[in-house]
Amino acid sequence: MKACVDKETCIGCGLCTDTCPEVFELKEDKAYVKVDVVPPDLQEKVKEAKDNCPVDAIWIEEL
Ligand code: SF4
């Protein structure tokens, strides 16, 4: 699984970075994904972050 953030849409609320700091990080008020591939044990947390993003800026690509 890959996680992606649409930086145009992200409002920098910090929810995804709180939910899964292993994958998401805030930089200049935008979230970015710091891993190339999401490890299996973090996939549920990434899905949770995606579902909870208030502006739907996160999407997931299955590999
Ligand atoms: S939850 Fe969504 S809006 Fe908030 S920082 Fe993450 S990607 Fe951006």
C-alpha cells in the first residue's frame, strides 16, 4: 500500500500526523508521506487517517 496527500487540498489540521506519525508528517503546514510503502502493521492506521481527514486529501494506492 502507498499513501498520498493532495497538498493543494490539505489544510494542515494535523489529524493524520496524530493518528499515524510513522507515516505522515507536517511540513510547512502541509502533511506529507514520509514512507515509500506503508508497512503492513501500519495499514489500518493509515486507513483510519484517510477516513478521518476532514477534506479528503488522503488517498491510498494498493500495490
Ligand atoms: S488530516 Fe488531511 S487536512 Fe489534516 S493534515 Fe492530514 S492530510 Fe492535511
